[in-house]
Amino acid sequence: MSASSPALPLAGIRVLDATSNIAGPFGGAVLADLGADVLKIETPVGDPSRSMSPLDGDRSAYFHIVNRNKDVEAIDLKSSVGKKRLDELLADADVFLTNFLPDRLKALDLDPDSLLSTYPRLIFGNLSSYGTSGPDAAAPGYDATVQARTGIMHVTGEPDGNPVRAGVSVLDVGGGMWLAIGVLAALVERHSTGKGKVVETSLYETGATWVSYHVSAEQLTGAPSVRSGSGHPAFSPYGIFTTGSGTICIGVGNNNIFAKLCTLIERTDLIDNPKYAVNVDRVKNATELKGEIEQALVTHDARYWAELLGRNGVPADRVALPEELQSDAQGRAIDLLLDYPDSQSKVKKIPGLPLRFNGKRPPIRKAAPHKDEK
């Protein structure tokens, strides 16, 4: 494994990342960005995420993102040679990450309790689809299918439309984050006890966390969850509004912000209107209120309103494309996109870890590895 920078928090921590696809590898990427030496253990066939569209040789857009700052070694964990090599690596490892279903862990002789008996300081992190116990423990799952199961799809989309998948892989990225957070907590505990432990999370648990509000709200009201489009069932005005040109997202969380909004759009008559005086009433009359606000917004374009509102205490921003982050002045100011150190790829910048230490974002020290052809 390569030496890591001593300036990074996890310098000296050795991680074996045997995960594949998106969620598990993203957890490994978080640890790698934080300075850990991460070795990606890949089957000789290769991680399926290498072939996800669009392609970049033996890598892909996804592969670049979730496997940056890692080295790679091809190991057949089913072979005797592969098992021996894994044992050699585990003897010197702090963390072992997998995303295997329980049956595969058993088939590969990777029972967590047995491993910790042999390597008592090891932190074993496993990210599964539905957890490692219960009636669905053996069921496979992807981000979209578990979004369906946990209700994320049901509350995503327009009220009169079909349920839809969130536009980004919220469970894959979120599951990877929880995996990394659990590992970090276990590392802190090991510093005191000297003992490792098993850290488990799943896409299913991640999805349940993301819909926590809806679970709580149903218990209070008895009413089933509904789709609110870009709006929110708890706040109004909140969501997408049409302007003279382009769309803007506005978020009003209290009466003070509502008054500021009405003043800035020159509709102070709305402030004391009984239908909109307090948030509960604004939620009841959200559709009508949206129409009133859009009548005022039609006088200027989205960029104008985003700047006027945002600089005067009203949370608001223009609906933009993800790729516009590459030219965003705010992004440049905080070094949001980092140099991607790979002269062979068209990928030159990617978002770094959304953390800074003493003002510095952990760098992308090396590009996602090509396949190990050994």
C-alpha cells in the first residue's frame, strides 16, 4: 500500500476494500480521501462499476468517483491462493470492508466473528441491501429498488404523477457515508479499548433514515404520506417557482422570511392576509399562494430573483444543471472541485470530500486505478 500524507486525519490507517458497485466503494473513498491507505480488492473479472455508462477505457464516470485515492489488487477470494493472500493482508490491516450478502460471507469463510477472533483489532465493516438478519437478509437490492421499498419513491415526484426515483443515488452515497461514519466511530473506540468490532449498515436502513419525517408525521396525523413535487408538506411557500425566464427554488421556513419575501417581490399585501399569516395556513393554501408569488416573479428572470432574494435573507436559488458547478464562482471560492490527477482521462475535476480541515479540502492524491492485470 502507498504511503499517505501525514497531514490527513487517517494517515497510517490501512483499509482493505473488497466492496463493489457504488455504495461500499464510496465508503472506502471517504476513508481514502481522509488519508487512509485503501487497497481495493477486486475480482479478476473486475468491479461491475467499471462498465457503467459512460465509459473511460477500463473505468467509468462512476468508477472514477467512488474509487479515487485507492490502489488495487485482483484477488480471487474463492481460491486457496486468494484466501492465503487475503490472510496476509488482513494481518496488517485496520479495516476490512465488504458488501456481501450473508450467504456469500459464509461461502467465502468470512464470518465476521471468526475474523475478529483471529484479528482482534480488525474493524469489519459490511454494507448490505437489507441487513444481515431477518426475512430479507438474503435479498439483493440496488439503490432504486430500495428507494421503492422504503417509500422514497412514493414521496418523490409531482402530486398527480407517478412515483419516481430520486435523481441521484441517495441510498448508495448515503449508505457509503454511514459505513464510513461507523468505521470512524469504531476506530475512535479501538483507541481506548484496543479491540475491533463489526460495523454494519444497509441501503434499507439508510432509506428509513431519509424518510424519518414522513414516518413521524403519519403517527401524528394518521394521514398517509403524499408526493409534494418540489414543495414540502411542512412548509410554504417552498419549492419551484416560475419566473420571467427560468425557474427558481424558494424556501420559506418562518414568518420573518415570508415577510421579507413579500417585501422584495413587492407583494406586502400577502403578509397580513389571513390565509397566509402563519405557516400552517400557508401550507393549507399553498397552491393559491404559489400563484400569487409567480405573478410577481414574472417581471424578471430567475438569475435576478435568486440574487435579490438570496442576498436579502430569503433562501432562494436558480435551478441549474449539475455540470454548471464547474463554472460556479462560489465553488471556485471554496475549492469545491479538485484536480483529478490522471493525464489519460478526460475527467479533469471532480467534487472533493465535502469537508475541510483548517480551511483545506483533502486532495485527490491519485486517480481511480486501472484493472490489475496480474
